Amino acid sequence: MTDTMNPQPPAWQPPETPGKKKHHYIRNTLLIIGAVILILTVISLFSGNPSGQNASNSGPEVTPAVPAAAPSTNSPPPPVANPDGTYQGSCDYTLGTGFDNNYHVIGEIDLTNTGNVGVIVHTRITWPQEGSPPITARKTIRLPVGATNKPVRFRIPVTSDQIDLLQSWQEGHNFKDGCTYHAAFTDTYGPVQG
């Protein structure tokens, strides 16, 4: 007789194996897309490009509108203008001939350009006058590089009284000529020579 009140537990049986596995296409696709996004984000963070643009370039971003600097050739810098020079002067006077009263004070300033660029030179010469202001003459000239003893000549017509005052000054100063000479650069021009 069987006891219906206490039924016996059934014997153990292996679980049922389903015939087909369920494929989760949507879930797997979303996981793959998420993994790719995560990997690209990590790469862009380590490459210093937080925007994620151009993630394959690990260097700094270069703007195409800015031209690249030319490589240095270590050439010497161009020469710098160095205006320089010397000058010296002499003076005298002429009395004319006969009755033409053709009196002149004459003089010369000789210029030498020892610099490396052409210069514009303002020159001035004065002849003394005893008891009166000196006679003054001025000229501005262009002096090229390498010019040596270039004369700047002066010939100023004067009266016989001005010649007398010049001679008086010279007699009172041990017969020195008494002239003064001045030359000064006012500008440069032309290319600088190496």
C-alpha cells in the first residue's frame, strides 16, 4: 500500500536543456558601442585632446593658417650701419686784380668716410672779423662709403672792409688764419657695407 499522505520526493533529474540559446543582439550592440566610446574617451584624455578631435594625433594641434617657422641656418645677422668719418680744413682770402674789387674769402673742408654706410654731412666754415661777427658759410653734401679727402670748397664774395677786418684779426692773433671748421652727420643713405 502506498502512502498517499507522505509522498516521496521525486528522484533528482537534470534540468532541462533548452534547444536554442537566446541571443541578445541589442544588448551586445549597445555594450560594444559603449566600450568603443569609453576607449576613445580614455585615449583622447591621455593624448591631451579633451575634445576627442583627431584622436590619432598625439601631438599639439597646429592651425594651418600659421606658416611654419623656417629652420635656422645660423647665418650672421645683417651688418648694422656705423656712420663715421674725419675732416680737416684750411682757409684764406683773395684780393682780386686791378680795379675790379673782386674780394673773396675761400676755404675747404676735406672729408673722409670711415664708416660702412653713405652719409649726409652738414659742413660749416667761419672766417674771423676783428670786432664783428665772423663770416659763415654752410654746405650739405652726400659722402659715399669709402670716400677719402673729398673737398667741400667755399668761395664767398666779400667787401674790402671785410678783408681788412679779417687781416686785423689775424695780425692780433700771431697771424693765425682764425677760421673754424665743422662737419656733422645729419643722415645716412644707401646700403650698409659688410
